[in-house]
Amino acid sequence: MDDEQIKGKKLSLTALILMIFTSVFGFANIVRAYYLMGYASIIWYILAAVTFFLPFAFMLSEFGAAFKDQKGGIYSWMAESVNPKFSFVGTVMWYASNIIWMVSTGISIWIPLSNGIFGVDKTQSWSFFGLDSVQSLGLLGALWILFITIISCKGLDKIEKITNVGGVAVALLNVVLILVGVFILIMNKGQLAEPVTVTSFIKSPNPDYGSIISVFSFLVFAIFAYGGLEIIGGLVDETENAEVNFPKGIKISAIVITLGYAVGIFIMGIFTNWSFTFTEFSDADITLGNVAYVAMNNMGYQLGLTLDLAEPVAVQMGVWMGRYIGISMFLALTGSFFTLAFSPLKQLIEGTPKEIWPKKWTKTKNGLPVYAMYVQAAVVISIILFVSFGGKGAKEFFEIIISMTNVSVSIPYMFIVIAFYGFKKKEHIHKPFVIFKSKNSYKIVVPIVTFVIGFANLFTIIEPSLHGKYDETFFSILGPIFFCLVALLMYHRYEKKMKKEAQ
């Protein structure tokens, strides 16, 4: 039975905020920022927030309040503000990048779980049914996607409960970071592990981040650390009193996330001496993949020393802190998965003209496009299994796909920002919530945000070629072009179909 008209439980303001947190805020981004740039990362994170994240969040607030009854999220917003074809291209490009996120994270989510259970990453030694570790992780990833899809299809109330857990896990990670950091600071009588100087807020302690090129690459990293807010566009019509709560939820979340990143990075310096932690403390080679576990292990170790515990006890405290962050990050990623399993697809299917899709895909159950969600799961599982079992050629193929989606995930931000210009110019659109109140403020903000996103995308494309990786640059350019052509072809078929039916 098609229950398209059935209205499920609405999201509360708190549930919306927690869902935003699981979609946007990445605790690992705090640790990675400190590892790459030390205290200097604070300035770049604030700059990225001021020139991109906060104005972008405020734009989404205005969009959401104006189109509170629209089911199509960002597609509906752009279609109403510019035109449907423009919107369709941007939405397809954005959706494709979310599919690749599900593939890569479906395989890698077991690393934090392994850290949570064993205290270290043992995934490279996992073997099930005689399969090697890569194949075993692929099998787990495929089962995980199926599990996520089955639970998500039961309705938004089930998704809300799980994303709430993920949101709370993210929040508690920051609470633990701040409380332990402040406690260590007090016990050490105000002495920071990493000394604060004027230079430390400008220059990175990381020798690999001393050039202008590397600093630019970090700015791009900081901008992308704020990505994901547009995902919750599909929740406007599912939010209680959306006209008030949706913009309020985005505003609160955006400000707290910005402050959370800045404060979190500074707190890191209280117990993390950069040189000791990242060159002496761990025997492991430090990468962006494991740096969060190393840093939190060090936090537990430093807490033990502060409490005058014996060295072996302090070491064990570090191991348990690493386990805690592993479990927390697993829960946070789980929350993100449940949001991503339905929200991008919901915006794509319910916002766009139904005639573009097979009739079955547009049918809803429990308020969600269930059949389309299972099709999506089949696609993601197929890619995971192909990459895991296909050998070297398949891995190279997946690296190509990742390169193709490098900028496809953020170019749609430019579509949304440009659409906001059209949204503000169209006076007939009722705007119950307005932040950019003066007639010229949005005319200044839109070009600035567009330039920042454009710069981030351009640098992402050319940066690999500066290190001799010309193939990655080539596929980074090819990706958006390919997805744009696919979207235009699909939309052209739809237009031909509608013309034929009209005759």
C-alpha cells in the first residue's frame, strides 16, 4: 500500500540538532587539525567558518523556513529559486558523492570498532570463512549496508533514535576532551603541554606544513570539515514547527560546531606536546587515519601521570581512552550512516519530477522511498564487493571513483549558494525567517562564499598534480563533467517524455 500521505512522527528541535551534529561535526577533525597545524589551525578553522560555514548555514536556514512543506530538500530549494534543470544537475552530482562516502565508510567503519574492542586496529588480521582481511571487511561492509537499510526503512522514528545516540556520542567526546583538558591544566598549575606563543598561532609545528601550498591545502581541509549540513535539507518537512525550529536548529548547531572546533583544538594543546606525541609517544606511523587514537591514547596517559599514577597504570589509562574514542566514533559514524541512508535519496526522489524515475522508486512506505532505498543499497553493496573481491584492478577503479567525487561533493555547495541569490531576488517567495535583511548584504555574501568554495575546489583539483599525481587531477576534473552529463541526459529524456505526452 502506498502510504505517501501518512505523516509519521515529527523531529523535535533537539533531535534535529543531534542529527546535524552527526552529519557535520567530526571529532577526528579536531585532532587532525592539531596534528597538521597545531594552534595555527584555529585561525584557519575560524576563517573557514566565517567565509563559508556560518553564511552557508544561514542561507540554509532561510531556505528551510521558506520551503518548510517541500519534501525535496535542496532540489526543491534550487528549483524554485533558479530552475529545475540547474537544480537537477547539482543534486545528482551531490548524491553521487554520498554513494561513494557510503562505500568507503562501509569498509572503514570497522577500524574504530576494532580500536574500541581491542584498543588497537586489528582489522588487517581479520579473516572470516577463509577470506583475507580486505575481503572480510568487504563482506562486513555489505552486511552493514543491508542492516542500515532494513532498519531505516522502518521509518524516521527508528532513524531518530539511532542518530540521537550518535549525536550524544559526539557531544560526550567533546565534553570528555574539555573536562580532562581543564583538569590537567589545573593540576599542572596552568602549564600547557604545547607552549602558547604568538608564532604558534601562525606557524605550524608540523614540518610538512611550512609552505604556502601546504597552508592552502589545510584551508581546503578546514572548509571540508564543515561539510554535510545540506544533507538535513530533506528533514524540513519532517521537523516539528519547521518554520521556527528548522532555522533555529541550524543556527544553534552552526555556532556550537564552530566554537566546538576552535575550543577543542586549543584544549588539545593542554595535554598534547606536538613533538612528543607525534614523534616519540607511539611506535605507529602517524597518519590522518590513526592520529585521533594516538592523541586520545596520549590524553589518557597524561591524565595518569597528572594523577601521579605508576607508568604502567598511565599506559593502561591511555589504552582505555583509545578504546573509548573508538566506540564513540563508531557510534557517531553509525548515526551519520542512518541519516545518509535516506536523506540524500529522499531529496533526489521526492523533490525531482516523478516521471524521471521508474514508478516503483517513487512509492513511499513509512514516509520513505523504501524501494529506492533498497536499490541504493544494492548499488552500494555491489561496489563494496567488487572493490573487496576484485583484486588490484578493482582497487584502482575505486581510487578513480574517489578522485571523480573529490570535488563533486562540494561543487553542489556552489549551486546552492548561487540559487540563494535567485531566492533573495524573487520577492514573491514568502520568507518567514530572514538573516540577510538588507537588500545588499546577500549580494556581498554570495560572491564571497562562492569564491571560497570555488577556490577550495580548484585547489583540490590542482594540488595532486603539484606532487606528480596527474591522473588524480584528471579524474577530479572528469568527475563533475561526467555527473553533469549524466544528469543532463536524464533530464533531457524527461523533457522529451513530457513533450510526447503533451501532444
